[in-house]
Amino acid sequence: MKRKVVLLGFYATALISNGIYAQTHDAAPATLRQAEASVSTAALTLEEAWRLAEQSNPALQSARAGKIAAEGQYADSHALLWHNPELAYELNRRTAPQAGGSDQRYREWALGLSQTFEIAGQKTHRLNAARDDLASVDDAIAELRQQLRADVEERFVKVLALQRRIAIERENLKLVENASQAIGKRVSAGEASRIEGNVAKVEAERTRNQLAALDEQLVTAQAELAQLLQLQPAARPQLRGELLRPVSYQRDALVAQAAQRPQLTAQAKRESAARSRLDLERASVYPDVTLGINVARDGPSDLRERVIGLSVSVPLPLFKRNQSGIGKATAELTQIQIERQAGERDIRAAVLTQWTRYQQLVSRAQGLRSRVLPPLEDNLRLSQIAFQAGEINLTDLLLVNRQVLDGRRDMLEVETELRLTQIALERAAGWISEKPQ
């Protein structure tokens, strides 16, 4: 029965991860709540967390919805002519005096069609601006997606590290409780003092208190991750995965990737669009030409005339020279150029800084793993044997145990910092790991 419940939990998680979340939200809210609740019991991987976040993150959904406006602008820029033709119809009723004092009434009508043409290449500039704006929106969405993945991975690692820390503390509690039971038997047999018995009890209680504090931190970290994944407030996702993720990139590859980061490419597209808009505003100084054709019927019924005419109208750019539009477009272009240059400088500096820290942490982790933990683990094994044989007292055993515990904590702390630095490095470089370990 337990196995069946676990399988059902994994199945619910898979449903959410594969996109059924959006469908069940409208069709069956109760089923959705059950699926979300299963996340708190099933082991969630980083890849599944990424998928959940990308499907439900409000900021990412809003950015994707905002793309519709850029697509509409791009569609309008493809129109054959920017201005719509104008159709005019005029109907007049005239009264003309006649000889003998009588009046003659008759109707006159006129029909005209006019079209305004741009003559300075405005369509090309408008089309280039719309195309670059649409491309910048795509890059902005890609940048937002990368930042969301980095945020999810960072909170995922913090929860995973707390789970590992709790596992270490529980193993330590087990060792302390075993020692406490052994020393309790010695105290009863008169082979150890009550001081040693009290020390063992206090050590065990302190370890339990440490576990309780860590569990509180875990609840907070799980709540932050659940909020980012848009899960139910009471959800406490349990995670599975490795704390360290192997990488194959080098510094030069990261620097090169940083130059292609979506944030920078979006800024480059925005700069190109702003330059096209400046060209458009400058071209708008040239007047548009309006051509028209008119058909009319004039005069009384017995002398009715048909009139066909052509018209050309050109506004004279004497007073308004579009200086305000040119000034705004120039300011926009300058601001985007400054922003892009600053972004390139800051991103490169961030990559180099995080790379240096990453290398330092790799060296520290290797030192702890090869030169510190092995002798500590060996000391713990030997001290347990010696304590059981009565060769050392409880104080010596607890001293060795604390050294081992401190070493494991240091190793976990360095590995956590190493993974978080790796996330920050990849965030700065815009590097995406599609297959997390």
C-alpha cells in the first residue's frame, strides 16, 4: 500500500511537470490541489522544479503575454502603406432662381478618394524598429527565464543543503545516544561517574535542539521554494539530487558566453530599434504627399456636368520641424547605449569575480575531502572501538565526535557555497545547464 501511494505521488508530480497544471486548474481545481499537495510528499528533482516554475511564474507569463503587443506592431509595419486611404462623399442641394420668379431645386454630389504616401523611406525605418523590438522581447523573455532558473536552483540547493545537514545531525545524535546509553550502564555499574552521565545527557539534548532549529530553517526554505514554484502555501517539497554538479566549462568559454547573454543581445536590439526610430523621426521632417481623385456632378438637371479631377497636397514644413520627436528619439538612443555599455562592463566583471571565487572554493573542497575528512573518520572509528573497550572516557569520545561533526559541517558548507557560487557564475554568464545532476 505504501508503494502504491509513493507511485501515485510521483505520477501527480509528472502531471504537473508535463504541463497538465494549466489544464486541470480550470477543469478540476480539486484535482489540481491534490496534485500540488503530492509535491510535498514526492521527491522533487531540480529539472522538475524548473519545469514547474516556468509554467506558473507570473513574471514570465506576463512577459510572454506582453509579446503580443510587439507582434502587433511588427504586423502593422508590414502593411503596404502606413496611411489608410480616405473616401469622401459630398451631397448638396441647391436652389437657383428662374425667370418668372420661380425657383429650381436640384442636387449635386461629389465623390473623392485620396491616399497619403511617405516619400523618405519611413516604412523601412518603421519595419526595422518593429523587427528589432520583437527580437528584444524574445531576448528579454530568455533572460527572465534564465534568471528564474537560477533563482529556483539557488533555493533548491539551500533546501537540499539543509536536508543533508539534518541527516548529518541525526547521525551525530545516533552516535551520542549510543554513547549515552553505554555511559549510563557504566554509571549504574559504578565504572563511571555521574558527571560523565550528565555530560552525555546534555550532549544528546543539545543535538536534539540543534535538529529542531535546523528543521525550522528547513520549513522556511521549503516555503520560499514552494512560493517560487507557485505551490500551495502549506506545501513542503522534499528534494532529491546531488549537492555538487560537475561542470566542463572554462573561464574563456564563460566570458565568450557572457557576451551573448540575452540581456546584452536584448539591449543591442533595443539600441538598433532606437536608431531606426531616430531615422524615422528625421525622415518625418519630409512632407507626405497626398494624391486624390474626385468625381462630381454639378449643375441643374438640364445642364448637368460631370467633373473629374486630380488633386495633390503637400504640407509645407515651415514651422513644425519635428524637433520634439527627434529629440526624444535621440535621448532614447543615448540612454540605451549607456545602459548597454554599462551592462557589458558589469557582466564581464561579475563573471571574472565569480570565477575566481569558484576556483578558490574548489581548492578548499579538495583539501577538506582529501586531507581533513579521511583522518577524522578514521579517528572516529578508532575512538568508538576504544570507548567500547574502556580505553578512553566519554570526554575523549565526544571530542573526537565533535571534530568529525565540525569537519562534516565544514565540508557541507564549502560544497553549498561552491554550488551557490557556480549558480551565480552561470547566472552572470547566461549559461544554462539543460541536464542537472
